[in-house]
Amino acid sequence: MNLWVIAEHTLREAVRRRVVLAATVVIGGFLALYGVGVWFGYRDISTDPDLTMSMQRVIVGFMLQGGMWSLNFVASLLAIFLAVGSISGEIDQGTMHAVAARPVCRAQIVLGKFLGNLMLLTVFIGVSTAIMIAVVSIITGQYAERAWTAPFAMLFAAAILLAVTIAGSTRLGSLANGVVVFTLYAVALVGGVIEQIGNFLDNPVTFDIGIATSVLLPTRALWDLAGAQLAQESGAASGMTGGPFSSLNPPSGWMLLVAGVYLLLALAYAIRGFQRRDI
Amino acid sequence: MDQAAIRATGLRKSFGDTHAVRGIDLDVPQGEVFGFLGPNGAGKSTVVKIILGLVQASAGEVTVLGHPAGSLAARRQIGFLPETFRFHQWMHASEFLDFHGRLAGLDRDTRRKRVDEMLELVGLAHRRRDRLSTFSKGMHQRIGLAQALLAEPPLVVLDEPTSALDPIGRRDVRDIIRNLRAAGITVFLNSHLLSEVEQVCDQVAIINRGRIVAAGDLRELLAAREVELRLGEGAEAALRASGLQPVSEQPADGRYVLTAAGDEEIARITAHLAGAGVSIYEVQVRSNSLEDLFVRLADATDQ
């Protein structure tokens, strides 16, 4: 019961402190700009006599992948910012004292904050990706059916970042926690590119280094799940896609299992850390 | 009511090499107002936080109305006003109290009723729709007090409840504390304001350097008198022979300070000294205020 009270409180706080408003304005602006870009871009490619229909489809796929990747990046940053001071910030401000003295388990406080922020991210990712898919479909007339994998993969990755950031927040101050989590995120991002290079060069060491960064933080591997679906959607399994926006190699079932276990372990670590912390 | 509201046995807490609490035994009887005093850094806040389960003890045991401190059962018995009285600034006053009512497990109807009552009690009914960010320090302390009393707990822990209040606000809080006692609620009052403690507390414990240096009924503790005597030759031997131990002495000018349980003992001491042939030039009897007691005990422990 108290878990939902904390979750609702967390959600309400994000609304009242204008986090939702700020995110809506920024993402609304981005989507508007993106729509204008797609409209002008598609006007050019659809009237270019040198481009076949399949090539047009690949270019539209690129545009959708790039847009989705940007939304994924913003969702990741939002997950980190929402949770970076969720425990330590409240302890430093003194607002945690009255709450933690109530008959509420610390596990419920951690999970409540996780759930509240996850609900917010679900709405953010769901609405923004739906708008993006709709914008691309309306302007280009191409409906990207497989693109619906992307929001789920993005939400999974955001949930992991949220759990890791909350876990960090039980032990580190807001600034130190932000630095650690963002660095991990950047390493995983770069690791994904290294993995692609290793695959392209057929170099197992480079490839394994990329895999290792995915185990360190499996957010990039989850984006690869969405990226591979988007690449297939655009019919570009010919090797034309790749780079940071997409992947031709979706993560294996094992990697998804690792990501699931990783999420649970991060939450368990957060609960344990907060239970042992003196406030 | 033989069960103590709070019972601590052999309580210790260390933060690395710093020993904040060094073996405290404490018994807070139910239905009384208990003052917990001590200079800055004495370990008061650490003890309070252990009682609330915010800090884990390194050793020893604490129970709250028979439940282990920090357990959910123990926390259900406590209403707490933190010393920092910092609350979520984005919330409205009534929304804030409703949130704490939900955490305390109150149902919707009870919350609605209690929120109205508490806002009325602390004089903030007219600000119920205002955000806490618009509140003054004193108003924050008042809403914090309302939050502590919201769920009608049998034990209320107030950490410096009047530090931000004006004299009228302090008087109001004293009246609230007296009313709580009349209703049989135990109040554990951690305060620097000794006059306030003197006015409302039944029992006190004074802590310094992580140890309890005095504890008991406030009236009994204050009944002890301090007597300053300026005596002639032979005083030291006469005092030693009678088993009297000066708490401080300045033999250079023959001044000795003794503690006496009351007027009868003062008369007995002077008669004994006169009988021993010691000249008595001056006798000053000082009533023991809580401040005197506090300062003397703090100084004695520091030495």
C-alpha cells in the first residue's frame, strides 16, 4: 500500500516541480522540428528520379531510426536526472527524516520511487514514440509496423538506468552519482560502436570488449533490439545501416535475460543500500 | 502502565572512530513529558534517530512501547517532528498532512477529519491551500508539529519543537504539550531551551559526550542546592572528617562550594563546621536552576 503512496507522491512531485512541463516543451519542440525535417527531406527524396522506391524506404527508415535514437537518448537522460538525487538528495535536504520515521519499509520507499518515475517514463516514451511514428507515417505514407518494438526496448533500458541511478543515490551524493551513472552510460554507448566495429572487422577481441560493456550496463544492447527491428523495417539488411543509431545484430535471448537479472539486482542493491544507510 | 514508552539498554553508536553514544541506559515512563538535554554534539540527535530507526545502533537495545526500535510496529507508535523541519516544499499544507496520514495508515475519512483538526490546532487552517514553499520558518515548524500529532500516536518525539517560533508560538506549543500529557500521551522532548523544559517536563535526562550524566524527576534534581562558604583555618580537615566533598574549591581565599539536598542539610553543615571550631565568614545558598545544573554537569564531564 505504502509503495503506491510513495509512487504517486513521486509522480506528483515530477508534475508539480515542472519536470513534466519542461520535458514536454523540449520534446514537443524536438518533435515539431523533426516533423519539419522529415517533411522537407521526404519532399526531396520522393521527387528525386534517381531514387527507387526501395531506396526511398531505406532513407525514411534512417530518418525514423535517427529520431528514435534521439528519443532514446533523451529518455535515458531523463531517467538519470529523475533519480539522481532521489534518496541522497532527500536525505541531504532533510525531507526524508519525517517520511522514513513513518511505518513504511525502506524497500517500499525505493520501489515506490522507482515505480513513480517508471510510470512517468512510460508516458513520456509511449507518447513521444507514438507521435514520431505517426508523423513519419503521415508524411511519407510508410507505416513502420516493427517500430513498435522500439518503445518497449527504450522503456526497458530506461528502467535499468533508473534502478542503477537510484542504487547509486543510496550511497552517493547527487553530483557524484550523476557522474558515475552518466559515465557508465557513455561507456556502454561507445562499447556498442566498438562491438559493431569488431563485428565488421571480424575481430573477436574488439567484439568481446563491446559485449563486456553491454554487461557492465545493458542499455546499448537493448537499443540494439529496437535498432535491428527498425533496420529490418526499412528493408536495409544489406549492410547500409549501422553506426550509433542502429544495429544489424539484435541482442541474443541471453543478453535480454542478463538485462532482466541486471534490473532486479540493481533494485536489490538499491534496497539493501538504503536499508543499511543511517539517515 | 508498567511498560516504558522508551527503554534503552547499553546503547552505543560509533561513526568510524567517533563514538557518538557511549553506553546509554534510559527509561522513559508512559504518559509523562520527558526532557532530553545536552550541549551541542552530546549525542542527543543520534539517540533520537536510533529511537526512530533512522540510525542503527552499534550495540545495545532500544524498545518503543515494547517493540524493537526501528520496527514497523515501533514506528506506528511514534509521531516525530524533526529538528530540521524540512518538508516537501511543492506540497500544499493539507496535501502534506494527507500524505503523512496515508503513510501512517489512516483511512480517507479519518485523514480528512484529522487534517482539519491539526491545521486548526497549529493555527494554519487559513493557509491549508498554500504551498509549503510560501511558509515562514515558524509555519514550517507548526505544520511539522501537526504532522507529528496527525495519527494520534501514543508517543510523540519532538526535536527542538520551538526553535523557530516567536514567544506566542512557544506558549502555544507548551500548551499543546501539556494537553498531550493530560491525554496520557508520552512526549519525548529534545530541546536546548531549558526554561521551556523546566516548564513542561516531568523527568529529564542530561547527556554529555555520549553518556547520561544526570537523570530523574526534574523537581528532585532541582531541589539540590549549591552552597558557597568562605571559611577560616581548619576547614579542609573539618570537611574531610565529616565526609563532605566540595564540588569545587578555591582554598586560596577559603571559598568552598558544596551541594546539599535541602535547607536542613545546609544547617547541619554549618553547625558541624562551627562545632569543629572553623570560622564561617560567608554563606551563600544558590537555588539550582536547570541551567545551573546543566552547565555544572556539562562542565564536570568536560573536565
